[in-house]
Amino acid sequence: MKFSENWLRSWINPEFSSHELAHALTMAGLEVEALESVAPVFNNVVVAEVLAVIKHPNADRLSVCQVNVGEAAPLSIVCGAPNVAVGIKVPCARIGAVLPGDFVIKQAKVRNVDSFGMLCSASELGLAEESQGLWLLPEDAPVGRGLREYLELDDMLFTLKLTPNRSDCLSMVGVAREVAAITGGTLNTLQVDPVPSSLTETLVVNIDASEACQLYCGRIVRSVNSAATTPSWMMRRLERGGLRSINAVVDITNYVMLELGQPLHAFDLAKIAGGITVRYARADEELTLLNGQNVLLQDDMLVVADDTRLLALAGIMGGVASSVETATRDVFLESAFFVPDAIVGKARRLTLSTDSSYRFERGVDFAATCMALERATQLLLEICGGQAGVVSEVRGKLPARDAIMLRTSRVKRVLGIMLDPAQITALLQRLQFKFEQHGDDFHVAPPSYRFDLSLEVDLIEEIARIAGYDNIPAQPPQTAVIMVPQTETQRSVSCLRQILVARDYQETISYAFLDAAVERDLYANTTPVTLKNPISSQLAVMRSSLLGGLIGALRINFVRKQSRVRLFEVGVCFTGDNHAQRERFAGLCYGTQLPEQWGTAARSVDFYDVKADVEALFAPALLSFIASPHPASYPGRSAQILLHGQVVGWIGELHPKWLQQYGISQAVVWFEVELDALISTNVPHASEISKFPPVRRDLAVVVDESVTVQSLLDAMLGSNTTYVAELALFDLYRGKGVGDGKKSLAFRVLLQDTQKTLIDSEIELSIARLTAVLQQHGAQVRI
């Protein structure tokens, strides 16, 4: 909304400067986006009349003019403008005047002829980009009067950045109401009396779409002089409101729209056949609009038609076939209330944006519909003459404005400040809201122009706006600080992050959305959780694993020539028909095991490197791994991760076909575990440390290739053999002396007692017990 400050001050004139007023509006929720002067700074420029023009004696393109500037004697001024002529009225900068650019007017000799001032063009005064000659002023411009005063150039333009709910401020009366409420000033009300009708004829008005057009007012005005000149004060206000002058009739309808917020339309009465009908367009009906655009209408678009053709696209733009022209003598004025839902989106669908649709989409004051018609008729008769007919009015069911309860206690609770009922009463009165008070509660009837008021919190917001947001004290929140107990049975995610960071990993964060193809390829998930409104086709489903996001981050690093990448992520995954959410911890490694160096030979990271990282995450808990196929991994190079016999995750090497598909050149080893299992830990407990030396014995056995080391370790540990303190595999051998399909395993056995030094018989008995267990699982002891 753009408007002139002078126009606003004709409604209400608070004792605020322009910038103070702009600040007050902004702090009340009506953001002043721009505040600019109507004209640049200049002075000592007056309205002048050219009395005589003679050719310059020493120059072909110059003239010597005798100019009346309201002084006792005319001034002699040399002028080179091509349009200078006797009788015109133009701006004249007198000696001492300062024009834009700090250009000072002095007495000068122009080709040996004295010049006592300068006749000005609009561009020389900074009011136009370029000019073809002198700025010709109206014939009734008062000679000698200051140009700034005459044209009200000491004016400021306010541009409001309104939120969609404040359609009431798309008019001067709406902004003036707000200023009156904010400043507590007195509002000069506009008195609009019904125009007496001198004609009895009317047009028949039918509303076929009563749910979309709930009020329609119209009247005939005959013998109108459409060629009349629009008054300069009206043209200035239109121009400063962002509208150009077209003709007197159209200018009046636009002026009333800016003044009262009610869009109006004027039809050429001679171009209307029969009566007026408001209906929905029929499929494929066409209409040529005032801007020359020919539009193909759809059946949800509201139109105004006569008995033979379409006249206008209701609430958006009129048709060229019924437009008012200079030769128009009789007009039909329309003022209607169209429901916002019937107008919203239709203009954009036709690539249009009009002042009318902008207002109707947000809602106009249905109580001012008839008043706007009377105001337009009043101005039309004053400026263009004519005879007004009787108002035709068709009224439907207008929006209900039910009273809203406002509780003083609720105001205090929401705003955090104490306002007593007397203060709330004063604020409601400043807002011009009608209300009834019952004790500390109020029943407030929202005005017809405030479509945004329907709940108690809306009224509380109004109270806060007018009381002043900056008057609400900024009080820091107060709360009791409680030391939250930290259980020893859980580890923090931060601690887990530090473990992997210490092992040379870096954390990444990825979208929880994935391409459905990734879910299908990496997890064989054909029924992922699908988004109804995805942000892109590549992010259409919710992830059921973190691996896809990690591979995406790896690819970004790979294309940026990073040869060694170790990443991890903690995040939520979504599975099942009920969209269950589970937090997981995942990581991957790519490239060499260690950074490039001279101390050790370079080798690529392998399954066992990542397995060690996973075991470090779970330490001191002991994990077991069971070979198992996974859709994302190379056959035979993936395993389930078990904790206390329960599957808690996966570890594996990415399948070569996925490496090729994602453009990765080397092996990628990955893992993913459930976060709940990872953060849970046992409470540590003390055990006696032996003072006696341990005894080491090595057990070497030959087993089939199908026998896993973990099964043998589990069997030996499960035997509860006395004195065994530690069991570990330290050698694996295949080759000569073992046999095909066989492998040799060597276990380190540490035996120790906390009460004494072990003797040979006790040691041999324990080793024999372990050997028997191994033989039960098909192992042959190597000699």
C-alpha cells in the first residue's frame, strides 16, 4: 500500500514527524517498507506566466521572454525551450534559487542579453527523467505562488509492507483508523450522504452465484461528461498512490478504491444489453480485458454479464467491450462484495495482477459497499455532471461477525503484563471496536472490515499492538535449575562420537529423504515410507538406513579428489507401515587404512579394520559376528553384529555393482548399529587382581573351513574351565601340512588364580578340559 502523507494528514494529523509516524506504524505491525520524498530539494521556484516572447538578437534558438512572477514588474528571462509561448504558465526559478544538484540560479548575460531567472522543465526540477521542453502547468495555476506549495511537493510517500491478514489497511480510511488507534488522535470521518436520485430507471440485477457474490449495488448515471478534466488534487493522490490517470470516470472509481478500499467498476451503459447477471463462466467462454488480453475462462471463474455477452471478470478486471471512453455519456456504476474464496488465485492463473483482485482476495469491507457507490456518485456528479438513478441492491447472506470473548486474565497470561479492565476498555475504544463489558470480561464484536479477527488471541494481539510492543518489558525467563542424574547404564551420544573422531572419522549429516531407487538397491526395500509432497523427485521416500546418506557424502568427497574418507552419522531411520522411527549409528571407510606416510606400507582398509572400530564403540562389551548376506554388500563379506546373542547391526563391504553404479573406484567397508544397543552398558564392578604370575599355553587345532572361530571361542568360554583368564586366537594357517578344506587355528590361553601360583597338574587339567571341548566340535589337536 502506497500513499501520500498529506492525504493521510487530511484524515488525521498527529503531532508526529514523518519518521516518527513511520516508526509508530512499523512497531504496530504495519511495516513501513519505504519512506521517500515526493520531490527533490529545491527552493525559490514559483508559478510564472509568459507575457511576451521575442527572438533573441544574437541567437537563432533562443528567445527573450517577459515573465510575470507575481512581482510589480515582469522579469526578462532568456529561454531556449522549443515550446515557450505567450500565455503559458510554467515554473520559474528566480535569482538565488537552488535546484537539484546544488545548481544556483544567478543573474547572467546570455549572448549579451541579461537574464533574471530560468524557466524550468520537469527534469530540471528532478521530477522527471527527461523532458522535451518547459513544464506546462494548468491554466488556473496561481501566478507567483511557490511551486512546492501549489503542487504539494513537501510531501512524503509511505509504502506499507502489509501482511495478508491486514486488508483493511489497503485504503486511506483503514490506515487513518490505525494511526488514530496508535496515536490516540482524532479521526476526521468522511461524511457520505446518499445522493438524491433524479432518475427512476434501473438495471435489473440477477445473482446466480449467491455464495460468491453476497452483495451487489449499482446505479445508472446519465449525461456524464467523460471528457471532463480530472482535478489536479485527485490526480496527485492517484499518482502518489501508484495509479495513473485514465479519464475522469475511471479516475473517480480508482480514487474511491484508494480512499475506502472498495474496488468499483464503471460500464458504458450504451454497451449493456438488458440486465446484469453475476454468474460463473461457462467452459471455454472468452473475454477481452481492458489491458487487451484475450482470456479463455474456466467454469470456476466469476463473471459479470448482460443478456448477450460477458462484461467483466468479476473482482479482477473489466472487459474492453463495455469500457468507458471519452465519448461515453451514460454509465452504470458497480460496487459489489465478492467472497475472497471466489476470487483468490484466478488472476494469477491468467497471469494477471490487479488492484481489485489484490483487495478482493484478502477481503473488503462489505459494510462500506453501498457507501463507496454513493461516494463515487457524489464525485462523479461534482466533476463530470450528470443525473443519478436509483441504487439497485441485491443482498445475500453476508459473513457473520460473532462476538468474541476477551478475558482480562487471558490477556495477562499471554502478554505477561498486567492490564486492568479500564486500560483494556481504553484500548478497545481507540480501535473503535464495539463491545460489552461483563465484570473483567469483554464481548467484542469484530468490525466488518477486520476479517482477521475471529479468536480471543487475535484480540489480545490487537491489545498488544496498540499498547505498544516496545512497552512490554523484556523479562528473562526464570526457572529452577535441577541437576539431572546421569545413569551409569547409558553412555551419551557425544561420548560415542568422540570415540570415532579419535579413530580418524568425521561426522556428516544428511537428509532423512532418499531416492526410492536407493532404498530398493541397497536395502531391497520395495515399500518405503513415501512422502506425499516431496521437495524433489530424488528425495521422495524416508530412509530406512543411514548408508544411502553416507554413500552420498562419500561421492561428494570422491569427486573432490579425496583419496581417504572415513565418515559416520547418527540419525533417525523410518521403517514399517506405522512409520516407526529408530535411531542408528553408522559409518564407512574408503581408501587406505592410514594416512600416507613412510613408516608403514600403504594398504586399503578392510573388513577387519572396520570390525575393530565397531568393537571399540561397544567396548568393554564383547561382540560376536555371524556371516550373513546383505543386499548392499559383497557376497561372503557381510555379517550380522550380535550383542548378548541379539542382532544389533550389520557390517560389510559394499558390493562391486554399487561401487560401479555410484562411480566409486575402491572398496568401501561400512557398518550400521542400533543406537539403543550402543548407548546401553553394564555398570562396572570391581574384581580382585591376582598377585600371582599367569601361565600361557597355546592350543593349535585343525578344523574344517566351515567351522568359525567364534563358535570355538564360545564353546571354550562356555565350558567355564577353571583358572582360564583369557582366550584369544593368535594365528590362522592354511597350506602345506594342513590339507584341503582345512585350516589351522592357534589359540592363546592364559591361566591365573588370585589365591596362589598354579601347579602343573592344575594347568594340565584345565588344558585337557579345553582340548576336549574343541574335539567335541570336530577339532584335531596339532602336535
